[in-house]
Amino acid sequence: MSNLVHNLDAVQQRIVQATQLAGRAPGSVSLLAVSKTFPADAVRAAHEAGQHAFGENYVQEALLKIEALADLRASLKWHFIGPLQSNKTRLVAEHFDWVHSVDRLKTAQRLSEQRPAALAPLDVCLQVNVSGEASKSGVTPAGAAALAHQVAALPRLRLRGLMAIPEAADTLSAQRLPHRQLCELFEHLRADGLALDTLSMGMSADLEAAVLEGATLVRIGTAIFGTRHHSH
């Protein structure tokens, strides 16, 4: 696992350098380690190296890890970042701290109703399909404001911000464009009275572009854990 610790440190250095390049305050960008398809042992090793927030895409796989790491629960933050099916909302509402992939009011309503009263409100982000790709989930940029106000009004949820998975691009300038569009939408919603603080954007390949355009949280998997060997 020493390789994992090295990778984690290298990613943190990339974040620090990108934050400095953007002229932003140190510590203004946090790291979400995307642990989907990697075992609980890898999460435990990353936690020992100082990482506390982990992202998962698949509900059943994540629940096995959450259970295996129950002894660390108080110091772990579990983020659900994958597409969310209606029949899985209860499990997510009961076991996760964050959901990044809310893109319909019905999904948000179910999470709100199913969040246990004993737990803190569930932190949520709206997923925006900023590149307009047919293969990706997400509310359209044009529909985001109406949905944001509806979700912000629901009990047991706390709307924190926006998330996007932009279309892959080869150059820094091309990578920056969709991130800039998401940031502009984020600032528009804040100006409209919503108390948002989270821009979840940027992955292993476009971390720098996202930080330059205002990301507050980057979702990094491959650069920390390595290449995934299987998929669901």
C-alpha cells in the first residue's frame, strides 16, 4: 500500500500547485478519493494516510465497504457519486453523508423522506449535464435553477452545490470551458439566494482545469488507487 500513500501525496501536491496557480487560498480545494471497485483495505490504507472522504458509484459494493470499515465510521465521509436508481434511494439516504448525483426532484424527495431523523441532513449536489452528452445523467443547465430551489426547500437535505462530469478534452483550455460554465451557473444560483459552497468537478485527467475554474472538491480515483480492473 506504500504506492497508494505515494499516489495520494502526489495528488495532494497537484491540488496545492493548481490552487496556487489559480491564486486561490490554500486549503480551498478538498479531495474526494474515488474508491469504487477497490477493496475496503485500500480505503483503510488511504484513511491511515490522512484521507477521510471517499466516493462510491455502486450502492451494494459501497454498503459492503461501509460495513467492513464500521470501526472508522465516525471519521469517514461517504459520498455517493453514481447514477441513483429510485429503488436504491433508501439505502443511500440511510448510509451516506453526501449525494452528488441528484438530477430529478423525485429522487431528491425520496432521499428527503428516507433520511433518518437521527442523522444530520444529507448533503446533496445537483448533477448538471454541462456538456449536453446523451450518455450522461444530469439536469440541463437551463433547468438547474428551478430544480435547485425545489431541492433546497426539502427537509432532511442540505443543498450544497453542483457536480458535473464534463466531456473529456485534450487541451487545458478545452478542459476549462465546461468547468467555467458550471462555475458561472453556481455563481448565478448563489446570487439568486441559494447558500451553496461546493463545486464538485475535476477528475484525475482534468484536476488542474477544474481548480483553475473554481472547483472546491475534486473527485480522484485512478491517480490514487490505480487503473480499475473490472466494471459493473
